[in-house]
Amino acid sequence: MAETTSPATAATAPVTVALIDDHPVVLAGIESWYAASERPITVVAKGPSVAVATTGPGREADVVVLDLQLANGVPAYPELRQLVAGERQVIVYTMQDSQETALTCLDLGAFTYLTKAEGERHLMAATLAAADCRPYTPPALAGAFGSDARTGRPSLTPREVEVLLEWFQSESKAMVGESLGLSVRTVNTYLERVRIKYANAGRPATTKANLVARAIQDGWTSLDEL
């Protein structure tokens, strides 16, 4: 969405989705759920490979729903990395109820992680949250966070750190974009991802000052560098 879009407009704007799953019945079921949504959610591309979201109409989808276990039987971590590198909002939707797998997907940059057992209500809510860049933590993921013995320092990608640090030293997001060769929308996407990761880690950072404090606490930067 453009930077000038108001929160009220964003909360009612139509949402487009690309579905990646190798089970036709799952694709049909999810599409029927979306079709019944009060807020318009349209599946613009669907199929068994990541190409669904990287070619054709799926390239512009607001949200990508990715089954982690595709036909080759290997977790689709490379596909997830590819989508995240392309600045996509990815919901991992899988049969795997594994806390370690969930945390790995978040570390790789997934927007959220849902088990298929969590069903329609959580997938619909997660899809709208992803489209609006709002945090969403379903029950299984909340359990994973609760049992995570690691530090509360979220795992940021190198590009997320780069955008974050550039923003600290810039007067506007437009200046960040000009410096890094990114659009303002893309800068917003990276910053919202960082905020979502901190919110999911139980350390919300809703303002620029909050993010500066978190970055110093977690060693991404120092006072001398600001």
C-alpha cells in the first residue's frame, strides 16, 4: 500500500493472495474460505511451486501462503528465503506442529507460522494482519515463543538491519530509499517486519525511539554510531 494510505482505508482494502501447496484439496479449501471473507480476499495464483508467487499475477500478491512440506519432502526453507529476499509477506501454513521449525521460519523472515490444525479463523486473521503489516501470533506460535530458551533478541536479516540503521541516520524514509535504492513502500515493509519481530518476541517497538533503544540493547548499533 502507498505510504499515504490511511489506517482506516488499509483495514478495508482488498487483499490478494498467492497460495503455494501441492494438495489441490487444500488449495480449494483455502480459496473457499477467502471467498467467504467479509473483507475481499482474492487468490490470484495457486499451485505446487514457488513460481506461483514469483511469476505471473502472483508476483504482485499482497500475501503468500506457503506450505512448508512440498512434493520433494524437504522443508521449503530455500523457497521461504527466496520469497523473503523478494520482500514478500509469507505465512507458513503447514501440518508440522514443531516449535523448532516455527522459530526457524520466523528467523528466516516469515511473517507468521500457522499449523493447518489451527484452521480457517487463524489463517483468515493472519492473512489480513500480513496485508496490513500488523503482528499476528496464533496459539501454536505463542507456545513456541513461550518455550524458546533463546534470548529475546529477534533474528533480523542483514537487509533489515541495513534499512533500520540507515533510518536512524536519516530524516525521512524517502531519504533511506534514496540512499539504498529502495522505494518508500519497500523501506516501510522492512521497518514493519522489524517491528513485527520485536512484537512477537514480547518487546514491542512502536516508535522510532523505541526501535533505537532496542537496537542499542541488542547490539545492532551503539550510541557512538548514532
